[in-house]
Amino acid sequence: MSIDEHPLAYLLHRQGWSATEYLTRLGAVHQRLGYGPIARDRKRVTRWTRGGVVPEMSAQCAMAELHGVPEEEITARPWPEWLKLACVHDRAALDAEWVATTTIDLLDRLAVGGPMDRRGFLVVTGIAPVLAGAAGAEPAVAVTNGRRIGASTPTLFERSLALLRRQDDQLGSGQVHASARAQLRLITTTLRTTAYPEDIGRRLYGAAAEAARICGWTAYDAGQRALAEEFYLVALRAAASADDQVVAANTQAFWAIARYSGSDPRGAIALVTDALSRTRNLGSPRMAAMLYARLARAHARAGEERASERAIDAAFSAYDAARDRKPEDDQDCVYWVNLGELHSWAASNATDLGNPGEALAQYQAIPGAHRAEAYDGQAYPRAVALRLTRTAGAHIATGDLDGAVDTARRAVEYLGGVSSARGTSSLTGLRTKLSDHGSVPLVRDFLAQTA
């Protein structure tokens, strides 16, 4: 089932209802709620699912009642995003207790590609209940049955995961996802079959959380957003079992990308705000800078310019404290955060807020930032390619086609050999923008060479 299918069409198909049958059921609920009768014209459903027509609020309230979706979700996200809540069959990851035994079961199911029913839809739920569950989670305790293991076991997993993070930078999601999932299976098997004291067990859960987080990120980068959300949710559960605030905050930061890139910037804001509270006393300037930058991105996606500017200023201020510290002296999961990344995020914010001139100025500040920090772009080809395609888009928006084509050519060079659906999609979007100027010779030549 396609990720682009309308959730109402999916629900009708799943229930075996015709448009007329659906309107009959909906009408009964509509009347019971005091809104009066509803017309049974089947074209009404077609207009909702294919014509881009938004149902009146009374009809949406009746739909929420009919499909068992809390009414407050209607105002939490736009139509038809809230209706996707009704499309989730297997709600184990959403509704189960936040305890270690449940965490292992969910990790098992997801690591082996178990029967969770994503069917092309995001696992959409309000973020507030998830964060409440995490806040009240019971951390793992010692396990006495099985072969006893020591500190060297989680250390080996932690080293492997650090390597996977860096392989993702250079090789892309397509090649790393399978390795991350294999690590997750191995960690989960270790949790289930060995004995360990409380501190070792919690490190194992932390490793499982990070492995699931990498699986989520690589799934998202490969265009599998529904799968990514499932991994992020289970990763957060594992981080709660580990009582590891760093892994939890990092998971929430990456989950926020999926949220603000979709249709839920407010959910992203909630995730990052909670992550900031978790790490307030951590003493990690790169972590703080990354989280504030994510918050700025979420506010920009929500159209909140002042809040976005405050958050990105906080990100730059936090990063100032990292200038005299080597990345290896900070949390390993944020080794990749640098001044160029902050300028790139600020540029994306400006683009979202309709200021291409400011975006271009931020992009043009990146090379100097990279030189100052001896940044090795060859180690991050996907990140550089994505930044260059966005820079080219800013050149187009400001009328500089020469700059756009020159930058686009460099983006193509960096993207070669990296498996990333986001990178490919970004380049496709850039080609679409350039095609509007296809009569210009240098643009026409570029489009022909990259067809």
C-alpha cells in the first residue's frame, strides 16, 4: 500500500465499505453528535480523498468518533494527518507498558522485521503520551539467569555503533541499515539470554537504543518514514530502560526531523524541548547546539520566525563553548556537529520562512566555517551534497542561474556513490526548479547531462 494513499481511502478498503455505506455510518454518528443529517452523495467521499476538499469540522468530529480517534487530535494536526491514527493496526509499541521486558519484546519484533502493521503510514500519535510514558518508565534491573557477562560486552557494542555512525556518513543509509539491524538483533539476543548486573544491563539497553536509532535514521534517509518512526519509538523505550538521557535526547532529536519534515512541527518542538530538559546539566556544548538547532528548524517549519531565530541564536551561543574542545572530548553521538552545520540549518530556516537572500548568505558562510575547523567534506559526502543542492536552490530563488548550475554540478559529484533517497530526492527537486529555466543554455546543458 502506497505511502501516498489517502488514509480515508485506506480505511474504506480495510473495512470493505463502499462510499455510500461509509456515509451512512458517518451520518448516523453525525446525527447522534447533534450535527444533523449528512448527505449521502458518494462523490463527497471522492472529493475528500482525491479532490483536496477538507471536510467541514462537524464531519471530521463524526469521523473521529467513528474511527476511535480522540477529538483533540483534530486540532493537533491538519486534515487528513490526524486520520492516520485510525490506520495503525498493531499498537503494541504505542500502548504497552514502559518496562524492560516489553522493550525486549518490541526490539525482537522490530529487529527481525516482525508483524507491525505500517502499511505505508507513519505511526502517528500525539507526542505528549509518548513523552509521558518515557518519563514514567521503569529502568532495567539486574538479570541472574544465564551466562554472566561483564563490561567488555557492552563496550564492544558501543564501539561497533560508533563505527556504524561514521559509515553512514560516507556510505549512506542503503548500505548501513542492514548492518545496524544485525547489531540490534545481536544486542537483543544478548539481553534476552545472558545474566548481568544492573549497570551492565542498562548499558546494553543503551546500545540497543542507539542501534534502533541508527535503524530509524537510515530508514528515514532511505525514504521509509513509517519504519523510521517505529524504530524511533522503540529506541526511546530502550533508552528509558537504560535510563540513558544522552541516547534518549539524541533519539528524540532525530525523531524530530521526521516530525517537522512531515506535518507535525509541534510534535517536533515537544520532542526537542523535552530533550533539552534531559541534557541541561550534561555539559555537552555540541549536544546543546544540535538540539537548539533542531528546535529552530521545527519553529521555522511551523512558520514561527521569532522563535526560530531565538533558537538558532541559542545554538550558535552553545556551540561557542565547543570551539576549544575536540569532538572526542564530547559525547560521541554528536561528533559530526560543527559550525558549518549550524549555518546550514540557519539557511534552511531562512528558506522555510521565505527569505532566500538570508539563506544564501548563510550558505556562503559555510566554506569559511569549514576552513576554520579543518572540516573534511570527503568524510561527509551526503551532507555536503544536500547542502549544495539547497544552496543551488537559493541561487535560483535570487535569480543567479550561473551560481545555481555551478553549485548543482558540485552536488552531483559529492552524491555519486552514496546511497541516500533524501539526496536523490533533493537533486530531483533541484532539477525540477531548474527546468523552469530550461531555455537558458547552461541550464539546458546541465539538465541534459544529469538526465
